[in-house]
Amino acid sequence: MSLPRVTVWNEARHEKIHPDVKAVYPDGIHTAIAAFLGKAGFPVRTATLDEPEHGLTEAVLAETDVLTWWGHMAHHDVQDEIAARVQKRVLEGMGLIVLHSGHMSKPFLKLMGTSGALKWREANEKERLWVIHPSHPIAEGLPEHFELPHEEMYGEHFDVPVPDDLVLVSWFQGGEVFRSGCCWHRGAGKIFYFRPGHETFPTYYDPTIQQVIINAVRWAAPGKLPEVTYWHKPEPLEKLD
Ligand code: ZN
């Protein structure tokens, strides 16, 4: 089977205007993510907000099996038309991996139908992630638990639909917990939300974090889907009385 083609999307604004973020990700968060996914063997391209059509033309999305999404300060700058295009491709089978503050991105909220709201605190605290679904493909090769020494806290309640599968749960030094690795199915597509990845921390250089995202790309990639015909009036397969 050929490896899934990945498009790594990033709004890439913090890196341009905040020196503390530029220090961690000098070439942008997308470049850091694309680097380890490329090293894992996936054909990877990147796309950013300020490119025409945010780099997500019909042609690019048609050649994308899995899209990863990082956004934070400029969710509102994403054109509704492009967000709808991403949503449509997910319903057709494209995998979507929503990272960290992407919980408020237009494509994610369109696909969830909820507010995506949560609690947060920037206090450089420790995050411990627990694998609570060890037989799930996204948990493959992970330790029972792992830590990030410094992260932003996200706390429950996280206003999303109850996940179809919950792979990871986070504990924070300040006492909160959070559903950190959530899976949903929408139409023919699979969606994974992965919590860590605040822009001022080197989270995407962490090998365990990279392993989760690599596993998620494999899981979210569309398989060979059976053909389904909608909106037609079928002849009965058995003789009806
Ligand atoms: Zn953040």
C-alpha cells in the first residue's frame, strides 16, 4: 500500500511576529512537523494561511490523504469557502489531524458542531499524558504515560461531541485533566484531535509527540472505501410480495 500523502497546514503568524515563537520554530511550526513526517517516509507538502487560497486549492486537497492543522491567532482569517472545502474533503474520506489551538479552527468546528470551548492557563506547567486505549493504532509503540515538562494547560470541560474513541488523557500540574487524543468519524473521513503543541514550547521536537502524530496519520489515512451510491431508488434485491 502506498503511504498517505500529507499536507501540513499552519497559519504561521506567531512565528512571524513573536520572537519567542520564532526562537523555537525559526522556519515555522509547519516546517518542524513536515520534517519528522517526511523522515517517517510520508510524501509531505506544507500550506500556510497567507498563500493564495491558504495553500489549500481543490488540486492540493484532491492529492491530500491526511491534512494536519495548526492555527491559533488567525482562525477568523480563514475564508469560509476554504473551511467548507476542507470539511467536504473530510466527508469524502480525507483524514484530518487537528493540533492544539486548532480546536477553535473553522474546519474543526464545522465538523464537530459544538463550540470547541475549554479552559486554559499559560503557566509553563508539566503535562503528563496517559495512554488509556492501548490497543488503538494511535497508541502503537507509546509508553504507558509520558510527560512534557512545560506546556500550556487545557482543562475540561472540552465542548466537543463525545469522541468515538479516546486514546490519551492529560493531567496537568495545576490539577486539571483533559481529553488529549480524541477520534471521530465524519462521513467517510477520520478526525484526530491532539492537544499538545503550544507555540512557545518545543513540543513538536519531542519524539513521543512525533510518534503520536505519525501513528495518527496512518490511522486517519483513507483505506480502500467501498463504493456507496446515495440518492437513488434501488430495485429490491429480493422479490417483494
Ligand atoms: Zn496554545
